[in-house]
Amino acid sequence: MAAGYLQALAGESIDVLSAGSAPKDSINPVAVEAMLEEGIDISANTPKVLTDEAVEASDVVITMGCGDACKFYPGKRYEDWELDDPAGQGIDAVRPIRDDIKARVQELIASLA
């Protein structure tokens, strides 16, 4: 959801890489539904494993509770966003998570401008 918002709100001004330390096989369908309510289609996205190369290529690294699974690289800006996990939750529980992510993405974009 964060990558979807970042791409939609920042356009081409920010290159977005999205990956996880233990990605699932597919995007959460409830997250897809919640983002479609915002006019953002993330259904074509595929979960990817976070690689060292992706972190090295990034200026800002946003983590979401990956703990020791995420390596730390000096000189990178890190933010750890503590969020509820939308996995296994219904749309009513995912909407507030989505909205929290949107607010954080908007703050991130403003800090990069």
C-alpha cells in the first residue's frame, strides 16, 4: 500500500522500490480492495524479496517491523513504521491501516521536497 501511494502521490519525482524480508506469494486482496477505494490499483504488483542491492540503491529505507531481518547500511536514512498488519483482516480493519500509511507517505514526500 505504501508503494502504491508513493507512486500515485509523488509521480515520477521519486523512484519507488518495494520489497519485504519475508514476502507472501501474492498481494493481499483486501489491501488491493482498500487501495481501489482510493483510486489506486496495486493488483499488478508482485511481492519481492528485499535485496542488499535494493537497499544500497536507496536514499531512504522504510521498514515495517522487519527487525534483524533488515540489514543496516550506514549513510542511509531509515524510518521504521509501526503499523498493524492487514494480513487476515477484513476491509473495515484495513481502511485505518491504509489511511495511516497514506498520512505517513504524505509526510515522507514533504520531507523529501
